Amino acid sequence: MQEMTKEHTFRRYDGDLKKLHGMVLDMGEVVIQQIKGALETLTSPSAALVEEVRKREFTVDRMEVEADAEISRLIARYSPVGSDLRVVISVSKSVTD
């Protein structure tokens, strides 16, 4: 009976790590849009484009907060150690830097 619980826990942990990975990838896509928009404003200044980039910044900030919360939840729920902890911490560093 205990083996089934451990297996389920690890599957759930893997699923939660995949969710976190997806969150970070989604945030990366928005950041790329931010960079493209910022570069575009350098070549053809537009108040509308600047405002669009500024609005998207709130999206990136929200996504960062959500990813941080997910990281905290993963650490609290699973108490990862070793390589698992290194994965979670490295994601945390990439989100906040």
C-alpha cells in the first residue's frame, strides 16, 4: 500500500514540475514580446506601442508572482532534496533574475 502512495506522490510531483516549467516558458514568451516591442519603439516611436509594452509588463510581473508562489508550494509540499531541489532553485533564480 505504501508503494502506491509513493508512486502517486512522485507522479504528482513530476506533474507539478511540468506545470512550473510551462509557466516559465509562457513567461519567457511574453518577455520576448516585450523585447521585440521595446526594440520596435526605438526604430519607430509610437505612444500606442509604448503603452502596449507597459501593459505587458504587468502581465510579466503577475506571471512572476504566480511562478514564485508555485515554487514555494512545491518546496513546502514535497521538501525536495538533491537534484530535485537544484531544479526548483534554478527555476526560482531564472524567474527572479
